[in-house]
Amino acid sequence: MVAARITVNGEETPIAPAAPHTTVLDFLRERGLTGTKEGCAEGECGACSVLVARPGVNKPTDWVAVNACLVPVASLDGQEVVTSEGLATAGAPGTAPVLHPVQEEMAVAADPNAVTAHRGSSAAWPPSTTGPTAAPTRPRRATPSTGRTASTCTR
């Protein structure tokens, strides 16, 4: 029998030893991916949104936002997931990552306490139909003033 695996931000990882009831949210946060937040724990606020690759209808892949607080990680065996951390691309050595256009707009324009005013986090808003890895049209680097997340949640 093949062990259950999930691809997170391009890196394949085993699901074990996660318990069967472990949510995607808990699975990600236990691995240090804290960009996915727990807001309402009921799937209403979208703070826990992640992108999951699904077979496309008119293209190879559709990226679907799912509530990580509701989905058991075991149900995503063999799937690809992208978190808010996975949207940024690596910068030059010793520099901050280049923000995805969605992250940039969230950091510059969004009220850091307004995550519940929107349906989802930056991971829930794919900016194009080409998927979360689309190159930014005007790369910018994260700075202390613009490199913050859209939520001040610490959990």
C-alpha cells in the first residue's frame, strides 16, 4: 500500500502521522505554514482558505479555494495545495521574496484587521486563470511596511 501524500507549495510531503480527523489547517500549521489562519472555525470567514488544484474543464488545472478548517487532510491524498506562503516567489539570495500581485495589494491596501470583511484571504483570490504561480507583472519586494499578512491572528 502506498503512503498518503500531499503536495504543499510544490513540495511533496507524507500525510502520516496525522490523525484521520486532522484538518488541512492543523496539518499546515503544524508544519510551520502559519499564513493560513483560523478565524471562525466554521468555514464562514475564509481566513483559512487555501488553493487546491482540480482537473480543469477548459484548461488543464482549475484552482479552487477551500476552507482548510473544514477539510480533513487525508481527503487531499495525491492533491496539490497552495497556501498564502506559496504565492510569493523567491527573491535574490539575502533579500525578501517577491510578492504575488494579490499579496502586494493585500499588504498595501487592506486593513490588517479586515480579513473577515472579505470572503477569504489572499490564497482565496487567484488573480488569473493561469494559477497561483503566475509571474507578477511588476515584481516588488516585501518590506517591513508592506510584508505583513492580512490578518493579525496569531493562531
